[in-house]
Amino acid sequence: MFVAGGTGVIGRRLVPRLVERGHQVTATTTSAAKLGLVERMGAQGVVMDGLDAMSVGEAVANARPDVIVHQMTAISAPHSGKPDIRHFDRWFATTNRLRTEGTDHLLAAAEATGVPHVVAQSAAIWNGVREGGWVKTEDDPLPVESGKLRELGEAVRHIQEVVLKADGTVLRYGGFYGPGATDDQVELVRKRQFPLVGGGTGYCSWVHLDDAASATLLAVEQRARGVFNIVDDEPAPASEWLPYLAECAGAKPPLRVPKWLARLLAGDVVVTMMTEGRGFSNAKARRVLGWEPRYPSWRQGFREELARS
């Protein structure tokens, strides 16, 4: 098994599970300082630059894996800084490149070395097509984005097109929560700096990091093909999950701001997410993969996670 991005929030949970299942795992990192972490997880570590075709090609050729798992992002990398929704295009710029150029490099390496299966990370947070119902399946089209969401939308579409063309698997993860995933959001909620916008009608689908890792393990071992939404059972509007998150965090209820003010202060992306975002159904992942999330609802997950913090 070759896990590209093996020290990210999913990689850190997936790699030990693969090792426990008896798989030989090569896990990549962009920093030599993290090779010790990979070793402690029981895998062989390699430093790789996902945006360098030669670096990717050499790493895959040396590993000779049966499966490549693409988990490369730069969302929490040191150079990306804290979440910056107002400048979403800048914040996600490197991640978008990893989802386009990086995906292409991995697929080229897979073809060159005869790797039969590629599993790639994608997104199912609020980015369903913003028309019709509030909950989307894998059969619903992806939206054609504009403005600061354009590059993100193009990257998500690119992953799906090229990985499916290679007869691989695309896992659309919901919004991550769990240790290391939502710390910044919770801090903003506690400071009352994460307001509800308008009526908070936009939907979001969540998934606990451990559940995302368990679904990925199933997809890898079953050699499942196609697109799967990896989300919990309860897509919900911001008007429901945000006040509940505040309650679990011991914070005061979130402030409410009108759309025009949110657009002025935080930009169009926030307004879109909070008022028009779509959720996703996990019925296919449950049916085909036999996936049973430990946290079927963010209600249970938020409360248990924040009780530990």
C-alpha cells in the first residue's frame, strides 16, 4: 500500500489500520522531520513532493505498491496558515494543485509501474449543485463554480474525471471533525466569531476522522470502484449544527448576521456555504462498502469529542 500524504489527519489514522491488517505500507510526507512518525505507525516513510512528477514517480517505482491512496492536501500545512475563508482561493491554492497536478502525477506513476488501483480523496461538504433538493447523491452533478470557488470546483471535478477514467475510487469526505480537524472552528465558536449567516439554511455533511479512515480501509481492501460519499447519516443546515456545536463547546449561542454584512466582512464563500450549501447521502457507501460509521450523527460526535477537550 502506498499512502500519499500519510502524515495528514486521515493518513495518521489510516496507516496504522492498514499495518494492523497485515499490509506493507509506504507512507509519504513532505518533511524529513515526520519520518519518525511514519516509522512509529509501522510504515516505511519516504519524503515526496506531490507537485514534482519525478519525485512522485521515483517514490511509487521504489515502493511497487498494489494500491495508491491519495490523501495529499496542504490545508493544515505551515505555509497555508490558519483557515482564511475570506481569501478561500489563496488558502486552498496548494491543495487545489495537489488535487489536479498531484493526482495526475500519481496516476502517471501508477500507469508506469502497473499499479492496478488508485483511491483518491475528494470533498462532499457543502459543494453539491445548488439547485433542487438539499441532500445530494453520487449521481447528482457537481456544480460549475465561479469566483473564489472556481479553482476548488475545478479541482474536485478533475479528480473525479481522471480517477474514474483510470477505473479508480473517489471518496468524497464530508466536513472532518475530531482531534486536529476542528480546533480552529471550535476556538472561533467559543469567541463568538463564527456567526450564523442569514437563516443558516445551507446544509453541511460531517464525518468523524476515524469514520473517514474506516471507510477508506474498506474501499482499499474491497478494491471498490466509483464515487462514494463518506459522510454521516445526518446532513443538516447550519441553523441546527452550529448552535449545537456552540452548546457542546460550552459557548454562548452564535451571533446572527444578515447576508449583506457577512458578504462585506467575510466574503461570498461564507454566505454561499451558510445559506446555499448542500449536504450528501451516504446510502451508497453503506450499501456497497458495508460501512457503518461509529458516529452516525454529528450530534453524538460533537458531544463526545468536546467532552474530551
